[in-house]
Amino acid sequence: MNQLKTSYEQDLRLARRRWDVPCYGVLLAALVLVPQFASTFYIGEISFVFIYAIAGVGLMLLTGYTGLVSLGHAAFLGIGAYGNAIMLSKGVPFALSLPLSGLIAGFAGVVIGIPTLRMSGLYLAIATLAFGSIVILVGEKWHSLTGGFDGFPVPHPSVLGFVLEGPSAVYYMALGVLVAVLLVAMNILRAPLGRAMVAIRDSEISAQSMGINLAFYKTVAFAISAGITGLAGALFGHYVRHLAPDSFGVLLSIQLVTIVFIGGLGSLHGAVFGAAFVAMLPQAIALVRDDLPFGIGRLPGLEPSLFGLILVLVIMFEPSGIHGRWLKTKSWFKSFPLHKRAAFRRQKSYAKSERLR
């Protein structure tokens, strides 16, 4: 039984440890049974976690594995949501509208990826933020297509003549898409494409010297990330049932970035952990809002302020995020009492390729 990596083949296996498949199988079976026992409220909240996790996986491939920071990913979420809703209203079957919404968002990712290939770090973040603002403005002004400020009602999807409506239907759709997206992401990371993305993240100069086409792989990373986020947007539309352009603003983009950093950069597990944390934080705030002293709970902007504060604290004190802390804790127990303190010190995580500076 290998506790540490002893061969290169371990990085290429889909299941790196022999107990992974049965453990995840039990977890999946438990999640399938949740709607049979949970109330409508909890089914909706867990569905929201799944949708955020899908978007988090998409952004993780871009930021955590390619090193490109985006502050406009809420725009891709909105493109997927509106694309799916509009196609359903035109009579397109859900089996086609869902993947097509991802493809449309992926094409938008190519559109934003090509002109920003030479940017990195703060400049790329500003460019994607501007793109998100443009998408919101288009959604507000194109009233004939999106409904503008009046919003756009999302039709119920149907598969083989069965109408999928209610919290349980959204739950199972989100769970199925999340499992499929995780499998696709895991295979991408095992493939040469994933290796190239990680090489670009670690050092663009070194990656280019090895023959990696930076422009091509950055564009592909943007397209894949935007496409997966578009799928999350399509499911988000069915979750909220009514779309409005201001739902996909800067705050939502910050929440998606928070998912990646709090969960742990460079980890698909981190995307799921971060999604659970970010999705549950507003509910936690609502529970304690009335009990906070000095009227803090009634202050405007409390929720975005807390997101920003938590993000800063995580970057300062636990850069590896929730998943990194879990790995350190697990390693500490495995090596106890022969552990070394230096092995569990905080390590810097890189969100962009600046290691040579």
C-alpha cells in the first residue's frame, strides 16, 4: 500500500489508490439517496453546492492549473444560463441545449482568450473584469433577446417526454453534470494538454523553451474553463427559475475566485471544498446576523466584505486552502510521532507565472 508517490504511473492513473474507487462509489451512492430523506430546503442547498462546484472546477482549470486569473467568469455563467434558457424557449430539446450552452460559453472563452494572450496577473484580471461588465451591459440592453431588467423565465426541461421540475430534478441534474465534469477534468490533467497547462503555470519561459505553444494552450484553457462554467450557468438557470443580468455581476465572479483560493489552488478536491464553503457562508451569515453586536449584522455590504476578508486571511495564513490543510493534517497523523515541523510549514501558492522574478 503506497502512501507516497513511488512511480510516474501513479500520476497517470485515474484512481491513484486502490481504495479510491470504492470510497467514491459509496459517497456517490449516498448522494443519490439524499433526496429521499432530506427536506426541500437542504436538497436545494446541496444542489447549489454542486452548481458552484462545477463552476469552481472550470475556474480551477484556468487559475489553479494554468495560472491565469479571471475576474469575469460570472459572465460565462450568465452566457450559459441565458443560452440554455433561450434555446429551451425556442423548442430545442434539453439534451441539446445543455451541451450547446457550454459550447457557446466556450466560444466566448476563445473570444476573450485570444486578445488577452499576452497579458498575465493583474492586467489579465482587469481585462476579464471588463469583459464581464460588457456582457452584463449587453444583457441589460438587448431586451428582445434577454428580457433586460424584466428578466427571462427559464422553462422546465424535459427528457423523453418527462418534464424535469422541482428541487430533486435540479439536484440529480447538477450531480450528474458534476460527476461528468470531474471525470473530464481528471482525464484532461492526465493528458498532454493538462501537462502543458501546468507547465505554463509553473514557468511560461520554461514551457516555451520545451516547445509548448503558449498562445494555443492558453486559448484552449480559456475555452475549456468557460465551457464548463457555461454548463454550471445552464443548471444555475434551472435553480433560480428566473434570470436577470445583475445576477452575474462582480460579486459572483469574486465568489468563484474565492472558491478556487479557499478550496486550494491546483486541486479538484479544493474546487468542491471551496464551493461548499462559499455556498454555505451566506446561510451561516443569515443565522448569526441578528445576534452580532453593535448592529454589525445590519451593515450594508456585510456579505461581500466577509468574502474579501476570508480570502485575504486564507492567502496570508493558509495559501494551500482547505484541501492543503486536509493533506497536511493527514500527513501529520501518518508520520506521527516521527513528523518534522518543517514539513508542515505554510508554503506559497502561485496563481500566475512569476517564479523567475
